[in-house]
Amino acid sequence: MTEHPDLAGLQRRLAEFAAARDWQPYHTPKNLVSALSVEASELVEIFQWLTPEESARVMADPGTAHRVTDEVADVLAYLLQFCEVLGIDPLAALAAKIDRNEHRFPRPGAGDAP
């Protein structure tokens, strides 16, 4: 089984990668969110003209699966860099958002008396 690095470790690697290339001046929130949008669009492009059935099978084709995996990695890399620059804990942000959504959108029947 492959061991996965932690989120902080990935963010550190991304920061070190950028620092080694003197890219920090370009890693502003505006630039990072723009790059994130571009990469997300590249992921959308893979699925753009697929039927729902074809999109569900996209990982069955090794070439397409590789493209999808690469674009997911690009999206996540820019999101993590964006969060790092702004001091956002992405896991805490997600947990808080799920909590809010659970209150905003209760399960059907959750408010009904027994």
C-alpha cells in the first residue's frame, strides 16, 4: 500500500519547489487563483463532450486516466499554494463548510417529530 504524504508536507514541498526557482514573487493570491481556474478548466475540458455514461468510465482508458490524474494534481497544487499564501487551513475550511451545509440542508425528515 502506498503511503500518502500529509497536507502540510505537500504544501512545504510546493513552497520549496517554487522557492528553488524564485517563483515566489509570482505566487500572489490573484495569480494563484487564476492558475487554479485555468487548471480546473483543463479538467473540465476532458469531460466537456462526454455523455454521462462516458464520463463515468473515463478512468478505464489509461491515457485519459493519466490526463485526469495530472489535472487533478494541478488543481490541488494551486489550491494548496493559494491556501498557504493566504493562511487558510484547507481541511479546517472544508470541515467548517460541511458543518454549515449540514445546518442549511438538513436531511429529509430530520425535523419531523417521531
